[in-house]
Amino acid sequence: MATVIGAQLYTLRDYCKTPEDLEKTLTRVAKMGYKAVQLSGVCECDPVWLKGVLDRLGLVAPLSHTSPKLLIEKTDAVIAAHKTLGARYIGIGAAPGIFQKEEPRRPLDEIWGEFVEKFVPVIEKIKAAGMQFGYHHHDREFAKLADGKLFMDALCERFTPDECGVIVDTYWVQAGGSDPAAWLRKLDGRIRCIHFKDMSFSTEDQKVRMAPIGEGNINWDSVFAAVRESDIEYAFVEQDKSYGEDPFDCMERSLKFIRANGFAD
């Protein structure tokens, strides 16, 4: 299966705050050569209007990151909007409480239990609609619960692949102390959409940073090989922070590197 390369619009969220800006951003993304987009961090807009813009530009939007609160409280409306857009995958950025910076952090077991309680009925509705729920992880999901299982392993044991796909993020796998390519192979059959995201080390502030694809330290030869062996449909390029660079330029450099390695027409 040929994997379609897409743009995760969260990277360009500062340029997607109004419908007018969103349309301009989608136009630029299509001109770069991206074939798909993930809807994340964008303004509220009429899904009928948005589908028209996407069709005109030759783009598809198969995946979103939807607010967990919205998804829980208005599941049917979220499903209907995704159907209008032709999006089969309804994702969240993480379980509520996972990506918590302030101390003290909530216990991981508490977060896991609350996630299962609140999302089982949501996931059932999404599956019944012929769609798939997608869980996007960060680094904390590679920590262990009280029973010794990784959060990620517990997720995959509790839900079938049809119920819950995993949106593997190469940066966050590596940040969690794991091997991105190994997890792509481990979760084969459960992954339809992934995030290509690179990791570098900055001598400016002596910290780990996100980087355009190919400009960091992730082993892309290994990742690309794992993707080619899989049935992954979409790989979305994402760079949460651009550190003063033009995020459009970062996205374009990422796509050039991916194309040079045999992906994207």
C-alpha cells in the first residue's frame, strides 16, 4: 500500500485561526505537494464549506484531533461532521490529563481508569458508524501502570484494532525511551495514520527540540522501512514548534526530504 503524505495542520495553527486564513493555508499546503491534511488546531468552520475547499484543492482530510470534551459530550455531532468531510478517523491528542506539565501530576492509573470509563461508549458509537477512533500518544504512555504494563500495551489489550487505532508519533516514541520503528512493527494492523516528527538537540539552549524531517536524529531509514512494510494509509508531517523559523518553510523542507526517500509523488 502506498502511504499518502499529509500535513498536520497543528504545525500551522497560527495561520488557521479564521476560515479565510485556513483556506489560504490549505492552498499553500496543496501547492507544496501535500495530498492530505490532518485537522488539528484549526478554527471552527462549516464542514460543508471546508469539504468544498478541500475538493477544489485536491486534498483529503481523513483524520482529526478532536477535543476530548467535545467528543464525549457531542459524539453524534462529531461523527456527522467527519462524515461530511469524508474523514474515517476521529482522533484525540491524548487521554485527558496525560500531557500535564504542572506538578503534582495525576497518577497514570487514575488517568487510564478515567479514560476507559468515559471513552468506551464514545468508541462504540464511532465503530458503529463505520469509523475508527484514533489515540495519539505522547511520551508518558510509555510509562508503566501499577500492574507493570505500559499504558500503550494496556490500551491495545483493552480495545481491538477496529475500535481503537494508534496514531504513532515518532518524536514522542523516542522521547518515551522507545524505538519508533519497533513500535510501528509491533502495532502493525492497528495503525492507519502516523505522525512523522523529528527530534534534534540544540546547542543554543542545550535542550531537545522538534525539527524538520531529516534534520534531527531519528533513524528515518528504519522508520521508512517499517512504514513500507505496513498498511499505514497516511503519514502526517508535524512540527509543534518552529523556534523562530517559518513553519511553512519547515513543512516544505520536510516534504522534500520525504520525497527524496521515495515517498510522495
